[in-house]
Amino acid sequence: MDGQRSDGQRSDGRWLELADGVLARRHDELDLTTGLVLGTSAALVIDTRGDTAQGAELAAAVRAVTALPVVVALTHAHFDHCFGTAAFPGAPVYAQAGCAGALLATAAAQRAHWTRHYRDAGNTGSSGASGSSAAATADALAATVPVLPDHPVCARPASVHPLDLGGRVVQLVHPGPGHTGHDLVVHVPDAGVLFAGDLLENGAPPSFGPDSYRRDWAAAVGLLLEVGAAPAATGTRVFVPGHGDPLSPDEAAAQHADLLRIARTSDAVVPRAPSAKSLTR
């Protein structure tokens, strides 16, 4: 189901089966990882990629797997995770309660910065992709108007919102401020899988921006590790980062230890509205 679309164009992604009915999709662009969780009555898509064209690629890949009605969950309001939501028309879009406001406040700046990034990459060949590919991404992003989430959940740190997909209940969890002030993770207890968004990364250090909480990030990851070890779970065996390949529990714990060291040595950071230049991942 990967590699070639019905229109003859190559798709930017491949599915990894993590457990029965739980898949991660690995994308070449920005090393992004999205997710798909199947129930008997609905399918949950976790993050929607970075523009309408990328979202359409993801939606087509989802439809190649399942015809179930789709529900969307966004892990946070950075463009590469949420600008593709228009490709899922009519789907309920869940996000932490602060996500819609953050997206509304920063979408224009994110779009302008990353459109310029891709145009420059197309001109210089510095993106690792062909110039025509980078230019096409710039055009798609410039034309994208992100859809705001319409189902705010988990207003308080450590709050949990159960989401019934039919035969399977997933947990939407706000572990507190970390990568942003509105991070949302998706726990699939029966499968032992947790989608962590950019609270965890594989292949790159955690991405600290002006909307990050350096001193709190480790506590947020500590909470999601506790969620994964809760008695109601089978024991989380796989942690899916927002970028890079899935992590083992030991790898997630090692990243937590790194974040604890950063928290101990960093100066206090007062979060503020992010600038366009600093919004990455």
C-alpha cells in the first residue's frame, strides 16, 4: 500500500505496524511520524502533516487501510503536525484546550516562515529534495489555511479524555507543558503504544523553541512514562515520537533523563508567543 498512489505519483510515507490495528506512518519530509489507530466504528488519525497536499497524501494512505469514519487528534499547533487537517473534511478534530488559540495566533507567521524556507531550499538545493519538490511544497503551504480543532479537551495538566473508537478506548492525555503549553499525547492501552508528539524525538535532540517549557518538559515526559506503566495498560512497549522511528521504553526513559539534566542546568524561561523564525518541528 506504500510507495505509489493511484494517480501514479509517489507517496511520501510508509506504514509501520506497531500492534493490531495501530500503525505509525513515517514520512521523508522533516522525518515526521503520524499515526493511525483502528477501532470497530472509527479510525483515529494522529497529526495531519504540514500542508493541504501533504494532508491529502496522508488521507489517501489512510483510506488505503480503512474505510472507517475518521477522527483526528492533533498533538500540538506546529505547522508540520496540523496544517493538513483540511484533507479530513467533516472529521471531529481533538486537541488540547490551548491548541486552537495557539494555532490561530501563530499560523500566519509559521506559514510565511516555512514557505520562505522551502522557496530558498528550492533555489539552493539545500533541502535534500529536488528544487521542483521544494517549490511545490512552498506553493502548497502558501495556499494552506489550517483548520482549527473543534473538540478541545484536557484543559488541566495530567487530565485524560477517553475516546471510544468501538471495541477500543484510547486516552488523550495532556501531560503538562513541555514542547509547547498545549501538548497532547495519545495512549492506546490495550496495544501498549503511546504517541508522544514532539515531547519525544528520535534522531535529533528535543526541539526547544520560545513556546517550550524547559523546566517543565521533563516532568511532562515523566508523566507520560507513568501513563504508559499504569496498571490499566498492558505495559507500553512502544513510544512513538513526533519525528523519527518508534522508541523502546528504555530509549524513552533515556530521553527523559536527558531532559532532567537540561531542566537542572537551564535558566528559567518565560514562554512567549513564538516568532516565525524559531518555529521548528
